[in-house]
Amino acid sequence: MAKKKKKKLITQIKLQIPAGAATAMPPVGPALGQHGINPGQFCKAFNDVTKQKEGVILPVIISLYEDKSYDFITKTPPVSFLLKRAANLAKASSLAGKEIIGQVTKAQVLEIAKEKMPDLNTADLEAAVRIVEGTARSCGIKVV
């Protein structure tokens, strides 16, 4: 049996891209192009994987290998994006802590915490809720 040779990782690129709408324009094109990766090929693969989540911003981690191959992992949307969507806001407050521009319910915070659990650095749901509430405060969103 032939032994499977492990690829050598060169770098990882972390981007936030709208699901199903990646293009070779910045930030994707320059980030991949400087490492010799075809941005169009990545965009097609990313859009195929994320087309059912259109309209959502998704963090993606692209791992680039020595043989010019790559793979990518999509994460759950950022907490701030989920909070703004729940509060029907276009953007967060520019005066966080001083200006309240929207509100979300405890139930919405709980749902967001459950959705973000795989990407948070805690296994405790209560801690995840506190993380989401802290992000809400920094976005100028009140939890009621």
C-alpha cells in the first residue's frame, strides 16, 4: 500500500465573503493571486458550496499548500451580522455604549448563541449567551 503524502501548508487566508456572491474582485482576487491561486476557480467552488445561504456574510479560512492546491472551511456568520439582522438594522451604532439604536429579545440572543456554538471558544451555552450579549452592547443593541 502506498503511503499518502501529507501536503505542506504554506499559509491560511481568512476572509469574510457574502455567501454565493464571491467574485475575483478585492478582497478575494488579490489575497489568492499573490499566492499563485486562481481566484476564479476558488470563487466558483465557494459560490457552489454557499449558494443556499445567499445574503449572509460568511467567514472563510482558505488553506494554501506548497503544490498550489487549496481547500477552504466556511464558518458561521459573525455575531454582529446576526444581531443586526435580528434587530433589522443596516449597520451598528457608531457610538457604542452611548447610543442604543435597536433591540433584540433574550430568545433571539439564545438562538444566535446556539447557531454560533461551533465557532465560539466555549462549550457552555450560558457563556455563549454572554458573548452574544457583549457583542450586542458593543453594537449599540439593547437586549430586552
